[in-house]
Amino acid sequence: MLIQSNHILKDKDFLIYWISHIISTIGNTIVPLTITFAVLEITGSATSLGVVLGALWISRVIFITFGGVWADRLSRKKVILFSDILQGSNHLIIALLFFSNQIELWHLVVSALFYGSVSAFHAPATSGLIPQIVKGESLQQANSLLSIVNSLFQIAGPAIAGALVLFVGFGNIFLLDALTFFSSFILVLFIRPNFKAESTPKSTYWEDLKEGIDIARQYTWIWSSMVAFSILNFAVASFSVLGPLVVTEKLNGPTEWGLILTSGSIGGLIGGVLSHKLKPKSPLKFSFTLMTIFVSLQIASLINPISHWIIMVFSLLASASMIIGGVFWDTLVQREVPEHLLSRIGSLDSFVSFVFMPVGFVLAGPLSEKLGMNWTLALISSLVFITNIWVIYFRDYIQTRKSNPYSSNKSRFGS
């Protein structure tokens, strides 16, 4: 893989960013499990755990659009640098509180609020930084390599976190995470993005946000894709809630559910590898076709399941299709959306994810109790199929592109 990617990894700026991304991802994958067990050790309360996780999620939702606007107004590199310093300091303080045996629940709640708020600025900045350090023809390969890193640590992260909790303790884990942020800060200092200030200093936050929403509405493939992604996020969350129930009732429970989750993680890795070289004629249509088939079948495979192997296969294929779709989507946005609007579009995309996944977590259970498990699964599977078909056959992408006042280049990545 690395041999095939030599040309992109020879780009000094991307190589530095890629290494910083690897380091940051290490921390991002070990912290969630660490927080879970830290809260349970301190309080022993599932309610308290919900409060901490809810604080993180709510703060992200509240500030994600602010983050998109400010990342478009300022140097994205500076936003990332400030975020790394703030996040590193946040977890360094938590580490010191653990070392001194003074940690309390409210410390973790405040830390989660802070972590979610700062990440709401960091994420849109990173989505807009890639086109400033990678040439257009290499964007797909860059996004693919980043997704491979994410998938690798989704597989290894929980095991690493569990071992660290057992052998080194919470304080050392938070200290390690703080060091990953500080290391990322040092690396990002050496990146030289092609930054051009394009925002209007006199415009207000609401005017800038409206501009981002307007461009999403004018690009048909953006808003229609976001609708489809919202349903996909709802379906993935529902699968996470209903899957364990079905496997426990109809199959052999936790062991087989663990295998299903592992197959999904492996599928994500396979999707990242495949997306590195796949160049379909119509990437958006291709990826939504894959997601239509495999995510729908993943949900449907829970209806009166015969074997966990069938669910594993569809989970692997569904995860692979979503990673491929994510890489193509990121590349399309980076190539076609004006650079000074990239972070706002990224924040709107993230907002969809942050809102609809929790909706799926909350509603899946009550729906299954009201409609019955099989009818609920059939409904969700059908919803995924219908919305993705709708996106696939939206034919006015080219017309929307031509009518867009921001558009200046001929599309190279159309639907």
C-alpha cells in the first residue's frame, strides 16, 4: 500500500499531516473507552456516564457550525494549532487530577464539554486544510490514506485502551493523550498550506453561516447527499442498538455480536484500501449504489437471522461501502466546493452526523417495542434503500453546477 502511495507520501506537507493524524487518532480511539471506565470507577453510575457522554455530544452539536464559519474566516492551520494546545491542556489537567487523587465527576463533565466544543472547531478546519496541502489529482489518495488510519485504529483502539486501563491507569492514559495533542501541534507547525484569506471581514457570523447553507442548497448533490447520509447514520445507530438484542434472542449472544462488530471494522479497512485506487466514472453514483445495496442488506440480515456469518458478511460489505462513499464524498467536496466555503460545508455535514446518530440510538428501541422487531428492521432497511435510490437518480447535478455563482471550473468528479 505504501509503495503504491509513494507519490502522495513524498509530498512533505501531506506526510507531516498524515503522521500528525496517526498520532492524534491514537488518542482519539483510546479516550472514549477510558472515559467510560473512569466514570464507572468514580461513580459506578450509568446515569453519570450518560451525563458525561451527553455533555461531549451536546457541546459538539452546539458549536459545530461556529467551528465551520471560523475555520473559513481564519487560517485553518491556526485553528488546528489552537485546538491541539487547548485539547492537550484539557487532558493534561485531567491526568494531574487523577495523579493527585482529586478527580471528581464534575471535572470529567467540564472536560467533556470543553473537548466537544474544541473538536467542533478542529474537525471543520481539518476538512478544509487537505486541499490546501494536496494537489487536486491526489485528493482521493490522501483521503483514502487518512481513512485507512482511522479504520486501523477502530480495530485496534478498543483493545489498546482496555490494556492501558488495566496496566497503566487512567492518569497515564490522559497524559498520553495530552502528549499526542502536543506532538500533533509541533508537527502541524511545519506544514505550509496554500492559504488565501477569502472571507469578508465585515460579514457577521450569521451571514457567513447563511452563505454556507445557501451553497449547500445550490449544489443539489450536497443537500441530497446530506439527506441520505442522515438516514444512513440513523440506520447505523439503529443497527448498533437492535443488533445485540436480535443476536442475544435468536443466536448465541455477546461472542457472536463481537465477531459482527469486528467484521464491520475490517470492512472499513478494506473500504479504505479499495478507495485508494478505485476511479469509477461517476463516483457519487457508484458509492451510493454500494451503500444502497449493502447497508439495506445489513439491516435486513437481522430479520429472523439464520446465522451470524450472514450478518458478518453484510456488516463487512456495508462498512466497506460507507468508507468508500466517505472518501469519494470528501474528495468531491474538496474539488468542487469553493475553498473559502469548505469548512462550513464540512461543519454542516458533521452536524447531520452528530444529530441523526443519537436520534437512531434513542428511537430504535421504542420503535421495535411499538412496531415489533422485524417490522422496525424492515422499515429502516426500506428507508435506507429509498433515500439512496433518490440520490442516485437525481439528474440535475450538472445544471446546478453551471448555475452556481461560485463555480469557475469544469467538474471532474461529477455524479
